[in-house]
Amino acid sequence: MSLTELHDEPEFLTVAIEEDVLDTLAPAIPAADVDDLRSSVHGPVYAAGDDGMAAEVATWNVAVQHTPAIAVGATCAADVQAAVSWAVAHDLKVAVQATGHGPVRNAAGSLMITTRRMQGVAIDPDRRIARVQAGVKWHRLLEAAAEYGLAGLCGSSSDVGVVGYSLGGGLGSLGRKHGFAADHITAVEVVTADGRLRRATADSEPELFWAARGGKGNLGIVTALEIELVPVGSLYGGGIFFAGADAAAVLHAFREWAPTLPEEVSTSVAIIRMPPMEELPPPLRGQTVVHLRYAYSGTDFEEGERLLAPMNATGSILLGFVGPILTTEMDSIHMDPVDPLPAWEKGMLLAELSADTVDTLLAVGGPQLEIPLIMVEIRLMGGALARQPEVPNAVAGRNGAYSLLVLGPGIPELAQVVPAVGKGVLGALMPWAAPGVLTNFLGDVTGPDEVLNAWPADAQRRLKDLKRMIDPAGIFSFGHAF
Ligand SMILES: Cc1cc2nc3c(=O)[nH]c(=O)nc-3n(C[C@H](O)[C@H](O)[C@H](O)COP(=O)(O)OP(=O)(O)OC[C@H]3O[C@@H](n4cnc5c(N)ncnc54)[C@H](O)[C@@H]3O)c2cc1C
């Protein structure tokens, strides 16, 4: 074949192929078609191999690296519609990423829509409603809402995306008083597999409205949410780091104390193996510690202080601050890492936290063990988290008494060990398991069936029926997909 003949051939792009995801193999795409896509969206379009592709799809949890065939940096709902329609026409599955805090597996060979350019936030203080576009992180919404003495139901880190977090339920520091973040969604604007931009509310598209609030990214690409805000400007909150040697005393005190708390208090406790990083204060650096997190969202801060008091003397305190904080300072409760890191995680629900549960947890995950788990965390649930909102939704795991999450380094050297140890901890706690899992804490899953099992059987049927109807070809099959 001569050079001229070669040039006469249509130009084809190389599609990145991952060995472990052969099912996501994409067909070769003519470059002219990619140019068509470029001219039909406002944001940038990258094809596999283009400079800028890696940065466009970079994750926060760097344990997963995405290698899509095409990435579209959406700037608006119309870009999302164009990208979805183009993907369907080219037989590509569609993935979405806002912040990269929750990748599940490489979206290899997909068309990935990145939403971080969609930064619109508008607050209607009279109706206490925020409208947020798909790329907005929690800190931006918290800051905008705080201007009016309002807050959204942020989780442990305000660096997480509002949309991904809320679609997965969203368990945060105001949760026991106000429920899941998803319980406060009043409208979902979503592009479905047919390329339509739908607005789902309690009145229009009620089944989609039910499913999207908890069903995560399974039904389409959400371009914006409307969210009811709560009238909270400040809280009494923070965290206390106890010495790891006192883990048994602190955890046993926690299990007796936590169920006595009113709904105004959300709390959690975690065994954390701190890395030996210079950035960490000396009392914590390289230490295994027990971190108690506390958030009282009532108005009487003296009451908040009094309710916490029984925990103060349960162990030797290495470091800690609990006091009045603004809602924009809620990150100080959990003190999650901010910089990207490789993480492996998996969660389950507990129906109770008895003395035996705590002893078992300590035996398999306690500070005395040299195991590669960065964190073993127990969050108190109950209160408003256990109640359906006025318009019921598909949030999974509502009836757990506690959430348990294990997290370890997601690095190739420990690719076998960390999941084995993490699953071992969860396995040992199975006698106290409650049905279901919080979708946001599903972590490592074996496949769609395990994802679906997060929900009770009737909700599974409803979700599957809707998915079959609006995404019959299963084009939204990344993330925690069923
Ligand atoms: C440090 C840290 C702290 C966390 N704390 C909490 C917590 O306290 N409570 C809690 O409930 N969860 C928590 N999470 C889990 C977090 O809520 C999920 O990982 C969530 O999916 C992150 O969403 P994202 O958009 O930021 O991440 P991304 O990785 O960008 O997206 C993850 C998934 O969200 C879905 N998604 C994102 N955008 C869209 C969209 N526009 N349309 C449809 N689907 C979309 C998709 O399924 C996507 O695969 C935490 C995670 C981290 C890393």
C-alpha cells in the first residue's frame, strides 16, 4: 500500500484498551466524527492519545485511572445532551466524572463526560432552595448558602461533588437531624440515554424522581439539582484524637454513649493509622489513633458541650478541638485528606454495636495489629436518616443503626492484601450486619448484582424496571452500576 493510498483511508483513532475491561471495548472512531462532536459542544473534546486527555479525566482517588476513548468537558446541559447522543450513535458507553472522589473502575473505552466546568450555584433564600450544576463541590455551595444562614447536608469532606454525593444518598454531619442529602433534592435535571434533558420532580416524572435520589449515576447524567437547604449557620463540632492504646475504652464508651444522643448530634469514631507524613502534627504523625467526630446542630451550644462530656475522659487525648464552628468549617469534624491519594474501600451496615461487636472489631482491626488499613470507621445512623422524606426516595441502607467503612491504600503492591484484610474485617462483623449498604460507601464491588443488593428486593425491582425502560442498552454502566 502506497503512502497516498494510506492517506485515502479514513483516519482512525486508537482506542485505549485495558485488559481487564474487554467488555467495554469501543469500536474504532473516524476522526471526522470526533471533529463533528467538537463542533457540536462548547467544551473541549479529547480523544485517546490527545495531549490533555489524562489531565481531563484525572481522578482524586488515584487508585483508578480512567482511559476513555473520548472525553467531553461539558460546559452546559446542551453539551451533555450532544455528548450522550453522539456516544449512542457510536456505540460507546457513557461515564461521568465531577471530582474523581468516587471512581469505581476504569471507564476504559467509554465516552467520559467531565462536569467540572459546570459551576453554577444559585440560592433562593426565601424558598431556601439552591440550584447547583453538576460540577459544583460542597465547599462552594456551603459558602454560597452561608451568606443567608443556610446550609446543605455536606459529608465529611467539602471537596466532594454535590451531585455525585447526593445521588448516592449522602450521609453527613447534619444527617441524624435532617436526613440524607438526597432527601432534600426537590428537582433533578438529567440527560437520559435518548439524549433528552428531563426535569424530574415529585409531580413530573415521579418514578425517575424516586429512583434518581439514591440510584446514583445509573439513570443518566445529571446536569443540575435543586436542593432544599436547612437553616443552620453554625454548630458545636469538631474532633478528638485519642491514643490508639485507649481504643478499647473509647470504643466501648462510644457504643454506650452514642445511642443516648438526640438527633441534633451526629457522631462517628474511627481507628486511623496515620502515615508518617511531615505535614501531620507530631502527636499524630505515624501513630495509630482513635478519632471521635462530633457535630451538634442544635442552638444551645452548652447543651452540645454537655452531651459530649462523657466521652472526654475515655482516653488520653493527643489532639483535639470541639467548639463552635461555622457550617463552612465542617471539614474540621472529620479532617479528611485533601490531596489526591490511592484508596481502596468497602462498607457495610450494622444493626447494633454491642460489646461483642466492639470486641470483634478490635480483634480484627484494632491498633495492636499491623495491618494495611488506614481507617476503620463507625458512623452512628438513626434519627431522620431512618425516615423516608415526605416524597419517598431510593436511598439504600436507610435502616442501618451504624455504618461501617474500611479503607486502605489502593496501591498495586498491596492489591491482594488490602482487599483481603478489609473484607476480612467486614466478614468478621457479619453477625451484626443490617441489610443493605450505603451506595456512597459500596466501594469495591464484584459487579452489578452486588450493587443492586444494596437495596431491598422491592426497590431492586423498581430500579431495574426503570433502568430497562429508560436505558435499555445499558449505556450508563460505569460507577456503581446495576
Ligand atoms: C474524602 C472522601 C470523603 C467522603 N465522605 C463522604 C461522606 O461523608 N458521606 C457520603 O455519603 N459519601 C462520602 N464520600 C463518598 C462520595 O460521596 C462518593 O464517592 C461520591 O460518588 C463522590 O462524587 P463525586 O462527584 O465527587 O466523585 P466522582 O468520582 O466524580 O463521581 C463518582 C460517581 O458519582 C456519580 N456522578 C457524579 N456526577 C454525576 C452526574 N452529573 N450525573 C450522574 N452521576 C454522577 C457517578 O456514578 C460517578 O461515577 C466521600 C468520598 C471521599 C473520597
